[in-house]
Amino acid sequence: MRQCTGMILLTIASVALSQEKRGLAVGDNVPGSFHPFNVTFRVDPSPEPMVPSARESRSTKHKYHCLITEYDMDPVVMLVARNLDESAGFRDLLTKLNTLVDNNQRGRLRAFVVALYPEELTDVVTQDEKRNEYAARLDKLAADLKLTGVVLTLAAPKDLARFNFDETMALNAIVYQKLKVTASRSIGRDALDQANGPDAQAVLASVTELMDKLYPKPKK
């Protein structure tokens, strides 16, 4: 009986430990760079006119490019989304996040989405037809939502192995600055069925909290 109890406790401890290791926690460092396929690119908000060739040369559209490296020490929101193109809650989150990015241009807030289609797209580099198919869907999503500050990218689950995200969740969200995580949240599919859900709002609130901390508003 004592041996049986010990085995049960060991199993419970092992499960708890494995759950604790999923994803990134507040205070963790972003584990490194990776190069997703950038479907869209961040529109330069600068009011200064740019010649078309200069804008095109800065675009990462339809290129394999690491946004973690590009954004470097800036405050960043990274969303890992699994088959969420048609999700009302996810679309609402993207729209509101885009507004936050636009409103925090001076604070250099950045945001990008890593879209995963685990059952269909297992290698973004070699599966040309599937990559192009899903890239077209993301292009349409960006156009429908008028996303200018949130970059949409494509990757395969293996590309994010070092992040150890919980793959049972529809959405993994991290907020980080100077490559250190300030907020982390995993959201199930049901919680994104409708717009303005509490989990998505919590992600947005963590972004606002970080920006307010970095750039405090003057006291009246």
C-alpha cells in the first residue's frame, strides 16, 4: 500500500513538472531566433515620403525573416495561433492589437503572429503549394482586418520547438521586452469563439501595462 501511494505521488509530481515546463514564464528569456515565412510586413508609420524602391527594399513580405532579431530590444507581442483564421475572438484580438501598435509608435511597440497549421503544413520551406495556400489566406485576413502594425507569418511546429509552447492550446501569447518575457498566456479554442473574451482582453491588458510602465503618463 505504501509503495502504491509512493508511485501515485511520483506520477502526480511528474505530470505537474511537465506542465510547469510548458511554454515561457514571466522572467524567462526568449529562447532564440527562428525564420518564419513573413506573409505581410510592418507598414512604416513615418509620415516622411519614401520612394517605392526604398519601401520595397525594407519589406520582408514573402521572405524568410526573423522578427525576434529585427525587433531586438523593443517591446514585442508574439502570438502563436493554430488554425484560428475564422475565429471571431482571434480576429478581434488582432484588430485591437493593431490599434495598440499604432498608438504606441513612439514606444516602438511591435507585434507579430506565427500561424501554424500542424496537420497540413509541417515544413514551410519544402511544401510550396501548402505554404502558398495558407499565405493567401493570411494575406486576405490582413486585408480584411486592415492590419498595418501586426505582421502575419507562417511556420511549422518544429520551428518553435525551443519555445516549448503548449500545443494543446489554440493560442500562445507572450509579451516581452529586451528579450525577457513580461507576460505569458495560453488560450483554448473555446475562449476565442466570441469577440472581447476575457483571455484575449488579458493579453491586451498586459501589453498596455508594459507600455505604461515603460512610458508613464504624466500625473495631473
